[in-house]
Amino acid sequence: MQATERGKGEMQNVKSPAGTADNLRTEPVESSKS
């Protein structure tokens, strides 16, 4: 159970930063273009 929870947490951690970085990068770019 712990191994599975750890794996899920790691996957979420990797997805969270990537998604946030993409969103933050896309927002400023769109604002600059506008």
C-alpha cells in the first residue's frame, strides 16, 4: 500500500509542476501577444 501511495504521489508531483509550468507559460505568452 505504501509503495502504491508513494508512486501515486510521485506521479502527481511530476504532473503538478509540469501542468502549472505549462499554464503559467501559456498565460504570460497570451497576455504578451494581446
